[in-house]
Amino acid sequence: MLCDDCREETASVHLTKVVQGDVSLVHLCAKCAMQRGIETTVASAPKSMLGEFLQDVHKKSAAAGEATDDTACSFCGMALSDFRATGRLGCARCYATFEARLRDLLRHVHGSAQHVGRKYVPPVPEIFGRASTVAELEEQLRCAIDNEEFELAASLRDKIQTLP
């Protein structure tokens, strides 16, 4: 089938246009589709920006004459070159294995390897204890109601209301 615009090339892009209920088909070659602003190539999988950045840093350090360190994590076997390529570590133990190189990377990216922002404060353990206690009591209450044990259900309800 030939292109509807140039009538010279074989149509490789097929569009369906619907305007006020009228359906029309448009067949275009890659050149005419590009002229209309229609992208004809499917982009490859998006690359990790961090991975690209790490590769650039690695290339610069190699050009500066730094020795390439290709140690591997003893737990998952991930090499530093794999981290540079993907921008992802293999496991939690990779942080300890590559600590020196990660500190250098953080220093390069953020200007410092020392955290200066807000600190994470874990929730108070009593809140978790209370939440699990309430959840257990509510489950017991539901079972008591299902079994028509209304006196037990009332005492469980009162216990839930008195919890701090």
C-alpha cells in the first residue's frame, strides 16, 4: 500500500482518525509521518539517569588515571562495574562492600558525604503495641459478635474504649 501523502513510498504508519463520528484511515510512509510530527521509531527502554551519571563519573576517573576497583559483593556477587551500569545495588550488604566508593560518589553528587537534613525518628514503640492490642481486641470482638456472645462482646468493647 502506498503512502497517502507522497504516493511514492510504501506506507508503514497507519493512523485511524475519528472526527465527529466519521472514521478515516491514513496510511503514511516513515518520511511523511515524520514531517507530520509522528514518531515512527519505538524508543528503547528508558535508561537510568543515575546509571548514566555513574558511567560518566567512572569514565572521568579512568581518564584521570585512577585505578579501577572491581571488587564484588561477597553475598550477591554484584561487581562495582554492575552498579555503575545499572545504578542499583544488589543487596543490603553491597553498601558495606562498596562503602568507600559510595562515599566518593555521594561527595561528588551532593558536595558532602555527611547528612545535613532532617533525621529519621522512628515511631514510639508504644504506638505499635497499642495498635496491635486494639487490632487483636477488635478481632476478638468480631468473633464474639459472630458467635452471639454479647456479654463478652460488651466487655471487649469497653476494654477497647479504655485503652490509652
